[in-house]
Amino acid sequence: MVLHWGHKKVARKALLASRFVGSALLVFGVFVAMAMPALADGQLQGRPRVLSGDQLRIGKTQVQLYGLDAPEMDQYCENEYGRPYRCGVMALDELKGMIGSNSISCVPEGVDEENRVLAVCYVGDMNINSRMVRTGWAVARPAQRPDYQQLESLAKRDKVGIWEFIFQDPAKWRAENPVN
């Protein structure tokens, strides 16, 4: 087969274009992989962004900490003299402090009606969910995790976290303060 000059030029351009497209797809794949959380043994892993006292995001996946309920971001608590405190923000700060700049691993338990992954999460071997309940910055949801009820009782007894204040249960607060 004899190629004319024009055909060689076209063939060379096609070869360069296919190499460029292949390289672009490879780079795109690397960026997509970096944005998604790693799944190892069915677990979500990565450095989270803390959204509230009981929610975080790993990559593009929103995670709801399972078995507990922390005060909402707009929710206030009061001390014994009626002084208001932003306990939702305080719960967020506590969760941020527990995680620091560490990566976490989360074991999924299901998905809720808002399409958030329900999970028990860990920093190393520290169970973040049970720690939020024990330090008093979240209430236990025994229907989900009966073992957290004992931790809540200890937090109440020690008057730590929100148990130091007068507060409304986060679920009741949400029902009375719907998001528009």
C-alpha cells in the first residue's frame, strides 16, 4: 500500500489525538479516584469534613453517625441561669476535636431517607459514635444502638456536654423547627 503525503499527515494527527485523549482520560480517572472515598472491606475511609455534631462527608459521601443524635447547628441550650449557648456548634467543635486532621474509617449500617450513609466511624481504634455519646455531646438512639444507652446514662450522671445544660432532645427540636 502506498501512502500519499496527505495520508501520513492525517494518520499522524490521528495517532497524536488518540494519545492525547488517552492521557486526558487517565488524568481524569486519577481525579475521580481522589474525590471518591476509599472502600476497603466494605468501609468508607478518608479525611472527613465535619458538617455537624453527627454528620460528616468523606469525599462526596455524606455520613450520618449511627445510633446517636447531636444538637442541630441552630439549636441552643441554656445554663441554669437561662443564658443561651450554641450547643449545636459546641457538638460540631467536639467532633472536629476528636477527629483532628486524621483519616477515619466508617462501617456502613444502612442508608437513611435523605440518602446519607448511616455508619459507625473510627479514628484508629476510637469509636467516634460512642465517644460523642459518652462525652455528652449527643443523645443515644437505643433503637439503633442499645449499647449507647449506658454511655448516655454515664454522661447524664457526670453532667458533661449537653447534660450540663437545659436542652431539648434534637429530634423534638427538629420537629418544632422544620427547615424551610
